[in-house]
Amino acid sequence: MSPQVVVVTGASAGVGRATAKAFGARGAKVALLARGDTGLAGAAREVGEAGGRALPIPVDVADADQVEAAAARIEDELGPIDVWVNVAFTSVFAPFHQIGADEFRRVTEVTYLGYVYGTMAALRRMRDRDAGTIVQVGSALAYRGIPLQSAYCGAKHAIQGFNESLRCELLHERSNVHVTMVQLPAVNTPQFTWVLSRLPRRAQPVPPIYQPEVAARGVVYAADHPRRREYWVGGSTVATLIANAVAPGVLDRYLGRTGFGSQQTDQPRDPDQPVNLWEPADGADGQDFGAHGPFGTRATGQSMQQWASHHPRLSAAGAAGGLAGLAALVAKVVRR
């Protein structure tokens, strides 16, 4: 079989970078879409070292014409697109009243409309072939808004609704093009060192924190099994979404008390840290931030919940065995 052609937006750093490398390790031809030249070069090198073929393309996903031109170039140089993964985003860490209208619009254009434009470009090609998969990389925040991230949470909620609507349309058509969404937990990525922040202390992911490779495994698995409408990665994602479904008002009050402190370290924010809202922090004059952020010592590279989700039969058998063992123990005690 010929190698898969995979497109990853936001591929220069974080989850996108780890995902591109994971597809490269399978020998895929990976198109890398992002703004930062330095980050793109680093990502292309890692994909090649992993065993894949990389095509880095500087793109601002908030520009529909740029995204469409990139898709055309990808098919010209690599072949028909099999998988399109939307990851690119930006954000602002600040209370809502401290975010400017232009800043909120920019977050929405990149984080929400970037997914829309990527999906449009992919579908223009996949629908005619009646084949292909689109993976929307989401977050627990697609269901549960938290303080200090109103623009990002709004965009993720929008992606969730948009993706559900599109999935219904494809099911109506009995299309063999599939869309699925992967809801992620807190991940140790460079975003906390380059997202525009007006917080008094350094921003951090809300623990527990996972390494980007955990997210990448979830994305690759979803691309291979796209008939499922969405995947939840990490026990904290499962707990958050269940709690929000059962008692959202209680969660509002809990996050009102804890959400400000849990998203900040005890160190003051560096006033000179880079900001990638308008220009890439990993551009020609910037640095290659890679996939990982500064919280590696606090992050885990494993998720038992993810393993169970990817091995449902083994998990069910294990659960059945555990229940049988418990029943036998209870019966033994009763006989005694």
C-alpha cells in the first residue's frame, strides 16, 4: 500500500508537532501547516527522522485562501489527502473584560474558523472521491468553559457544534468521508510560554498534565477508527465531562473558586515572554519550541483510560474477570 497522505495544522509545536511525528513514524507523507518557519523546519526534520516524508508549508489557517492553496499544493506534490487533522489554535489568558475585541476576534479566526477552513479544503477533495478522514482536535473545554480562557473556550464549543452538524450531513449522504473529534486534557505544550497573557503569574495547564505524545496517540487512533463520533483522552477529561453533564452549576461555583489559582504557577509572569497571537513566536527570527512545554517533570506520558478506550475488548474482559473474581470471593465468604 502507498503511504498515507496526512495534513496536520499547527504542526510546528505542541500536540500538532507530536501528531505529525507519530504519523511520520508510520511512514506517512505528512504536510505540515503552521506560520513559524523555524518550528516548521524542526517538525519536518523530526518527521523525516521518524521515517516519514515531510512537506512544510507556511500557512495562517485564519486565511481561507492560504489554506485552500496549501491543500492544492499538497495534492500536487504528495497525492490525494487521506487524513486531515485540525490542531492549530491561539488564545489569550485573561479575564474577559481585559480582552480586546480584535484579540477575541483573532482567537476565534484561528482557533475556530481555522478548523472550518481546513475542513472545507479537505472536503472539497474527499467528497468527490468518497473517501477520507477529518480529525478535529478538541478539548474538555469544548464542553466545559473555565475562567481566564473565554475566547478559547468559545472557539472550542463552536468547533463541537460545527463538527456535529457536519457529521449529521455526512451520515445523511451515506458518505465514506468521516469526521471525528478528540477531546484532550491539559497537555504540556509550549503554549503556556507564548500565548498572550495578562495574568499576574505564569500560566500553567490545570493538573493532571499529560505529555503531547499521549494526545498524539489519541489523534492517530481516531484517524484509524473514525466512525466513532468522538474520543476522550485522559481520566481527567472523562471526569470533567461527566461532572459537567451531571452538575454543571456546582462545577461553575467550584471553578469560580479554584479556576484562577489552578491556571497559574507561584512565579511572576515574564513581561518579555513571546506572544504568538499576531506573529509566530517560532518564526524566522524566533526559536524552535518543539512539542513539549516547561512542565515535563509534572506531566505523565501514559493514560490508563486511553489504553482502555483503545482496547475495549480486553478492558471488558478484564472487567468481567474482576467481577467474576469478586463474586467468587463474596460467595466464599458467605459459605464460611
